[in-house]
Amino acid sequence: MEVVPDDMNNLQQYASDSLDHVVGDTITSVPAYSGFAAVKSGPAQLTVAAGRIYNAGKVYALGQSTSYDFTSILPVAAKKIVIISGWGSESDTNVTQRNFLIPATSTPQAPQYKPQPVALTHARIANLGQSTGTESPDPQAPVIDPTLLPIVQVLLTPTGISSVTMLAANQVPSLQDVDNRLETIEAWEAGAAPQLVSLSSDVQRLSNDARQKTGSNLTGRMLARIAVLESKNGIPSNAADSSADFFLDTTSSDLTNPLMNALTREGIRFADNGAADAALGLFNPLNPLATVAGGVLLPAYDPSLRLSVGPQTGQIQLSSYSYATSTLVQKTMSRVRVRYGTEFTVCTNSAYWQSGKYDPITGIFTLPNGDVFKAAFDLTNGVYSANSGGLSHVAVRLQQFWTDTVSDPYWDRITVTNQISGTQVAETFPVGQDMWLQSIGLFFTKIDAQGSVNVVICQATSTGLPDLTQVIAQASLDQPHLQLAPAETNFAFATPVYLQAGKRYAVVVMTGANHFVASADGTAFPGGTFFTVVGGAYAQGDLTKHLAFNLYTCKFRQAISTIDLNPLQLAGGITSLDILAGAITPGATSLTFEVQVNGQWISLAAANAGALNAGGSLPPLLPLHAVFAGTPDVQPVLNLLQSNVHVSRPNTSFTHMALPRTPPAATSSIRIIERYESFDPNFHTGKVTIMTGAGYATETQPSSYSDVIASDGATERTFVFNLGAAVTSWVTKSAGTTTSALKTFHVAWRKDWVL
């Protein structure tokens, strides 16, 4: 049978087409990517891993990582967005000389060949490129060609890369992920199906109850109380519907509307005209007054022995107890927020943080990188708990000076979870004085040939057991670093951990190896209790022995330390500072930020309100330092890695666009009230219009408005809209102006009703 070159090529083409059909028909037919994981590899450097691009069934591959250096395109004062996008191309490669038969001069007995170059490989190659947006305080992503597939979004600031975001919407779906999601849905369905089946009978029972006399009376009393509340708020009894927005979050704001140019931050406020964000940083890394451990800034200290449990009288074979996999949930340092400047006027709606409708922890303490908080719900009635899930949130609102703190040093709203396999023993101990734990020393009487050891510090439960869901520190050492007793093996924590007076903590030793640790007699440490794990749970405390260990804390070299931080700068001048950072300030200590204005250091405090811009000055550069005050045993600390400083200068006008408002029936009579606080008609204007029609493109001015001056001096302005034709929905547009960025006001709330 004769075989021609096209036959061989067709074999490859048929296989290629078949695979393309399988990919396009079963995986994805639209452009998508897989891999290309992007990580920040330097201050302004990005590394994108290998990956693949899927398009119309074809798969294009890039086998090596790609590096980008954005140093030359960093913004001067604001921000930029860079998009890393991909596309596919095909090329013939691996060109090699091959002999080709010359039919004209060849015979079967004497074939003649001529070498010719030929490509042996037809490759589909994935390509990556970058597109850079324009610099702006509110940067927008660059417009890219529709043939390109956006993969990574990079936010640049003057100091480097601020955030790296994978564009997951363009990622090819993984069958494993789909399977996991399906298993989750099936598990939910298995538990929810019986309840859903019985739901109809529950609805019928509720309906019957509502028809009863008691239910009717209760409903009547509720409606009467609502009528009283509406009357107190000036809403007439013939109002068909009413609503209110206190602007503590953006749930009622249309952030995608191109006309939106306002901040929703305890009221409607002027958006930034200029702004810059940067993490807190140590100005002089060699500052002898400072120590940075794991990204946490502390005043300089030396390790000091605080507690020693001994003498050593026995040994504990760690492998003699139950082997299991333990899940550790490590809490993270809680945060503090300090806001100072002319635009931070006090808003009366801040009290509504405790109303149960809003989550103050997420609303106040979220960093610009968008870290995800676990929501805290009151399980009784499904609203946000007043103390934010057990956290004591303290908010202070003074004119031009706001602070928000959380009394718990470590919170579980942001956690890190990991698993460790092995056996474990633990020793709980009480803490009588505040301290910063630097390391734990253990004594190994026998060391196995291999196997690491993990030491965990966690809080104890109310019954005194170690609680691995409340871990606050971990340290690990490999077998070569273990020392044989009497030498001490020191487990130093990456960051010193705060132990609070009056609480009980546990030292948990975990390993999968056959190591032996020294023990002390049962009478050596009356305040401690030794625990082992048997059958996957902690056994009753063993009072005959204790874990022999040394506890080392930080001994601070001086009581007060003033540490210079990186200066703050903003082209055009600064009017406001917003510092958000992880921090722990024990009761006997204080942490104060100070900036230098006109050669004089002023603390960010209510007593210095207005000092930043005294005389109308707009300083473009502010030296910054932090004052740590405490004792040799306890000091405040500052988490530089989990921090952000936002310096800004407001616009002189704002426009706020609400989400569409749809009453239960069409109306031609609308009333809207807005409360203006810190409002001075000599400098400020405030106005409301409504947008109706197709696409809400028709703007309607109010028929009239009237002002009422409240007892606290605020202006409550009522806008009357008498429309020529009834509308089924509208968008509320709020606008305001000021004659100076140093004299701002805010909209505390908005209420509306229809007749």
C-alpha cells in the first residue's frame, strides 16, 4: 500500500482535532486559563508561574515562569493598575535536516535523496504581556484588546506592589473543584431535604397562627408601635412606604455608577482628591531602640528567664500516647485604627454600629488588601452581636479624632489553620502578670534518629484543658537542632506572644518521633497541670508529674521608646491620616503616633485637633514616629506587616448615587430628608435630586425643600418631589460642595417615604 506524506500528517491532525473537540465540548469553549499563579517576588517585582491558555478547544502552554519588574512604571503619587494578559499562538519549531527522495532521478535500485530542512514540531504557545493603566487616586484597569485574556491584576503604589489579584472569573473550572462543590451541596441537601419537605406544613401552621385572635392582636400592637416610631421621625400616617440609610456600609450605595464620587464612612463624605497608601515601616532598620520580629515592631528587649519548672526527676516518652492528626486554629493579632484630620467630623450614626444590623469589626478593621473576616452572628436571632462575636470593640468619636480598638489581644475573626500529625503532651499554667513570651526551653533526655518537634502556645478552656482552636503561637525544630539534656533546647517564636494576666495558657509538645522529654515531680509546680492525649482526647490531668520547661519573656531595655517610622507624603498636601494596624496595647501601656508639623512634634489626639492644618497649611511631607510607653516587663507592639496608612486630601464636592428604590406601588409624591452635620451654609451646599426613566437617565429637581435646625445644630433638610407622572422606582442622587477642603461636612442619614 502506498503511503504519502499527507497520510502521516493527517494522523496527527485527526488526533489534534479530536482532542480539541473534547476540550471544547466538555471542559470549556470560551477563553480561560489554568496555572499562571502570580506572587510578589520583590518590592516592585512579580513572578508568574507556568500555565496554559484554553481557547476554542485549543490548549496553549507556557512551560517556564515569567518575571516582571515594574520599577520604571511606578506611580509618582497615586496608584496604577497593571493587567497581565495572555494569548495563544502557533509556530513550527525543532527544524531539522531530513532526506527527501528525488523521484525524477531515483530508481528502485538506486534511490537518490536530497536533504531539506523541515519542522518536526508544531507547537501551541501561550504568551503573556502587560497593560498599564493611568495613574489616579481611584485607578481604573487599562482597556485591553478583546482577543487578550486578563489573568492577573496588579495594584501599584509609589512604594511598589500593593496587591496581586488573580482574575478567577477567567480561570478554567477544575473538575476536582466541581466535585468538591457537588459533594458539599449533596451533604447540605441530605441534611436540609427533610426540613424542606416539612416546610409547607410549617408555613401552614404559621398562617393558621396568624389568623388567631392572639396573633392578630400582636400584629396590631406591632403596627401601632411602628406608627409611633414613624410619627416621631416625621413620616405621616398616610405614607405608603418608608426607608432609611445610615451610611455605615455600602449596601445601599451604587459603587459602579459612573457618577458616584463620595465615600460611605459613617455618613456620606467627600471623596479623596489626592490619596496615598503605604504600610508602616521602620525608618532606620538599625535603630538600637527597636526590634522587629516576624514583622512586629517592639521596643528593644533581651530574653529573660521568667519561669522554670524543675528540677528534672524523670522522663516522658512522647510516642507512648495516642497518635492523631490535630487541627490547629491560630488566632491573629487584633487591630487598632486611629483617624485624625479635618474630614473626621463626628457623625451621630456611629451608635448604630451596635444596632445588630452592621458588623463593626469587618466594617472598620478591614485592610485595603481586602482580607476576609469571619462574620460574627448571634445564634439566637441571626443578627450581628452587639459586641461583635465576643470581641469588646471600643469606638471613640471626637471632633477630628477617631479611634477604634479591640480589647482582646488576639481575635478569631482572621485565623490561620494547619494540621500536625503525631502524639502530644501539654502543661497548662496560669499567668499572674502581663508578659511577652519570647521562647520555651525543653529538655530532651533521649532523641530519636529523626523527627521534628512542634511547640504550641494556646489558651485553655474554662475547664482548664488546652484549646487547640485558640492557638496564639507555634515553633518547630528539626531533629538536628534538638539538644540532649542537660543542655536546653530553646524553641523561639517568630514573634513574641502576649500572655494576659488572669488567664490560663498551655504549652503543647507535638511530635511523630520517639523522643523523650524531662519531667518534674508533681509538687514542683502547684499552679500547673500535665495533660496527655489518649484516644483522641485529653485525659484527666496527671498530678504526679509536670513537664520540665523554662519560660523566657522579653525584658525591655527602657520604659519609653520613641521610634521613627517612614514619613508620610502626598503631593498637594495632607489633611487627614488614617492608620490601621495590628497592635496590642496592654492596660499599663500606651502607643501614641506623632507627626512633625512646622518643626514641632504633635500627637494624633483630640487635644491637637486642627494642628495639622493650622493657618491653612497643607504639608506634603510628615515625619512620623511612634511612642511606646510601658514598663521593663510589658510594652505595646505594632504589626508592620498587617498595617496601612492612608493619607488624603478631600475633594470640594461629592456626589452619592444610591441603589434603585422600588416602593410597593407606583407613586408621584416622594419625600426625602437628609441630615447634614458640621454644616455651615456660609461654606456648604447640600442637594438631593432623583433619577428616573429608562436607565435612570432623567434627573428631576425637587419641587421645594425646607430646613429644620436640630437641637445639636445639625440641619435636617426635607426635599419634596411632586411628579407629573407616577414612577415605579427611582435612584436618589445626593450632592454637596464646600469652599475649602479644610472645612467639610457629612450626610449622617437619609430617610424617605412615598404617599
